[in-house]
Amino acid sequence: MLTLAKLYEKPSASNKVFLMKHLLNMKISEGGSVADHLNDFNIFTSQLSFVGVTFDDEVRALLFLCSFPESSNGLVMAISNSVYGSSTLKFDDVVSESLARKCNRKALVRHQVML
């Protein structure tokens, strides 16, 4: 296990490309859990940071929003426009808003089913 860790945790160019491809190709599945997706997203950004590739807060926020499917464009726009008094997105704000809106949507659907 230690040998595998050393092999994949090296800051080699090919390892950086491998991790970047996975991060850039990540998409949350239709109806998928935002929390699970966030966990996977954080794992890849942490691995990239470990090999020397870091992103500022706004780039992380943008990458996270870009990982939502096309069907969530309305949600992405709503989150993007909910930046309070600033033109700069903050990762924590984007995550909080994503989780809150997803929870609100599930509660609304549950309520409509009960009616």
C-alpha cells in the first residue's frame, strides 16, 4: 500500500494531468447527492494540492459550479447571482447555497407528493 501511495502521490507531470482530468471531467449525476459530489470534489482538489497544484477560492467555486449537469443551469445561475455585494464567488458560499437549495428542492417535492 505504501508503494502505491508513493507512486500516485508524486508531484509528477503525468500525475498532475491525471488528477486534473478527473477533476475537470467530474459531473454530479442527475438527482445525485450534492454532499457526495462535494466530498469527491474535495478529495481531488486535496490530492492536487498535495502534488503542488492549488486553486484560489474563486476558481474552486467556479470549478464546483461547472461540475453541475446542464439540467442544473438554472440552479447554477441562481447561485452565481446570489453573491452578496461582490463579483467574486467564494467557495464556501457556493457550497452552502448549493446544499441549501438542493435541500429546499427535496422538501418542496416531498411536500407536493404529500398533497
